[in-house]
Amino acid sequence: MNAVVIAVLLMIVLSLLRVHVVIALIMGALAGGVLGGLGFNGTVEVFTEGLGASANIALSYAVLGAFAVALSKTGLPQVLVDFSIKIIGKREEARSKTLPKVLIFLVIFFVSCMSQNLVPIHIAFIPILIPPILQVLNELTVDRRAVATIMTFGLKAPYMLLPFGFGAIFHGIVVDNIEANGMSASLTDMPYAMLLPTLGMMIGLIIAVFITYRKSRLYENKPLEAGAINEVKPSSYSTYSLLSASAAIVATVIVQVTSESMIIAGVAGLIVLVGSGSVHFKESDALLTEGMKMMAFIGFVMIAASGFAEVMRETGEIEQLVQASVSWMGDSKGLAAILMILIGLLITMGIGSSFATVPIIAALFVPMCAAMGFSPLATLSLIGTAGAIGDAGSPASDSTLGPTAGLNADGQHNHIWDTCVPTFIHFNIPLIIFGWIAAVTL
């Protein structure tokens, strides 16, 4: 059996058995490398060399975590909590109604979506918004798996569809790689190409929130674990502190858009907060360390995922997987489309990054699409869907790690069973179906 298939399946099985995802990634990489002909020492060497590929991402998350903790000192999380309380009402009988739950879901939905395009701060909003309202969610008996699917949708669908913020980066990667492999493509066509796949995700979200996880689920009101944002909340807030928080967010967004660096953007936000006096300089060291601890889990998973991805590429088995699939396709465009999407799912599940998957699959799929007569629009849809599909449900994806970091602040939300499995079922299955429809009809 193909070494990449074995490595990814081993990683997934170990994760489902509640083996820590970092260990699962390491074990999967070792198995894939040895079976792929690299040998044990060679696999270790390649894995080690690949770790540095995500150092920038890991540091970005650490800085954003520090920024989130510092931002909490301004009182912004408390404002969000107060807003949530006003939405659901202060009476117990009010909290049992369906409408307050829907309103809370809408708040989380819009904030999640805006984090990709309008205010491109990605997962940095999660430690600010989610831990402080966990008790509110508990009193509403909300199933946190529904909230996880809402956030994962917001972290994925907007960049797939809309050409702004992270969407502009994703669309550019897809178009550039298609053109680099010999087919003409246009950025203006990407929203049309990704419309049907995104619609499939929306249907999956509706099913998850209003059918699968509609029933109440009971949680205990436990204190937040060490490093949770709520542990550093201020006793009060003022108009000035909230204005400082707003200025810091604006500075972060502007710097990120202009520099295309989350690290520099996070540092800019921190400078504004410390310079305004909202965060005292003598407290900054402890606060920043606490924030980095909070995001360390995500950073280490992303680093391990980079080593895993490098081993998979070095084996050369990804190309063999595609070539073997070609012999199964024959002249059937429908079969070719479904196999390409499934291969993309397998690769992205292991790597954990849509953005990193696209360059890998484009070099293999674009010539195949051209030979089989797929239109440029259909090819855009295929590459975009195959690249994005495994981001939801992957244990190593920030689209699942981010929601888990917020919802598990009190230790009652499992990364695999409460985030990865629900998002895999409700998003990847619709993406397969609607991505295939787009590929054969466009």
C-alpha cells in the first residue's frame, strides 16, 4: 500500500485513539518515511529539516496569543460577555429559549467569518471571545460541537469564496500554481469556481447546528485551566481602555495587510496597548508569557505537521498515488474528479494546511485536468476544493485547533471527538459532493 496512505491513516487512527496529535504526527511520519524508502535515520533527518517550515506560523500564533491576553486587560472580553448576557437575558427562564441560542450562534458566526476577510486576524479572536462566554453557553446547555462547527466554517468558507484578506492569499496561490503548470486562470473566476463547494459547507453547517447538535448537552461550570484568557480579565474597563483596544485592533489589521506578517502585526498591536498605558509595562512580561503558553499547543502541532509533510513529499509517494489513480480513471471525468478530490482530502488531512496542499496537488492535477478536457473554471474548482477539503477535520489544522483551544479552556471539549470528527463529517462530505458537481458542470 502507498506509504502516504499508510502514514495519514496511522496518524488519524492514533488521534482517534486519543494519542496526542503531535505524537500521532511523529509516528505517522516515521511509518511513512520508512515504508517510502527513506530508512529510519533518513526519515528522522528529513522530518527534522521540515520542522522549520512552520516556525513562522508557530511564532505568529504565539505573538497573537500574547496580543489576545494583553487585549483582555483593556476589558474587551468583559464587554463581549456583557453583550452576550444582554442577548440571552438575565432570567433563567429566558436562557432556556431557542432565540438566545440562535443569537449567540450568530455572534460567533459573524465574528468567525470576519476574522478571515474583513478583519483578517484569523484565530486570534478565539481566546478573546470564547473562554469568557463558556459559562453562558453552559447555562444555555449548548452543545459545544455546534459551536466548533460554526467557528471552523467561519475559518474556512470565507477564504474559499471571498477574494479579501486570507481569501486573497488562497485565491492567489490557486491561480498562480495553475498558471505555473501550464493552464490559464483568472483571479476573478475563483469566487464562481468556489461558490458550489462553499454552498455545500453552508448546508453542512445548517445540518450540524439545527439537526445533529440541536439537543441540549450538559457541562459543569468549572474554572478555566491555566493560560485561559479569563484568568487575566480586568476588574473594570473604561471608555479609554476600550478605545485603546480598538486602536490596537486597527493597528494590527493595517500592519498585517501592509506587511503580510502576523508576527509584525501582533507586535504592532502590543506596542499600541503598552504605549497607551492600557497594559502596564511592568506587567507585560508575565502577560505575554501567559499568552504564548495559551497558543503553544497549536504552534507545536503546526511544527510537527510541517515535518510530517516534508517526509511525505520526500518519499515521492504522493506522485505515485496520483499516477496509480490515473489508471483507475480511464476516460471518465466524473471518476477523475472524485478521485482528485479524495486525494486532496488525504494529503490535506495529513499536512493540516490548505495553503500548503495546493502547490503539491497543482503540479500533479493540472496536467491531468488539461488532458481530460476540464475547463479552466472546473480546474479552479477542483484544485481549490481538493486543497481546502481536509482543512476541516484534520487534527493538525488551525481551523480545528483554534476552536478547540477556546472551547476546551475548562477541560470539557475533546479535540478529536468534539471538533475534528464533527467538522469532518459536516464539511468534508458536502465538499466532496458539491466539489464534484462543480467540477463536472462548470
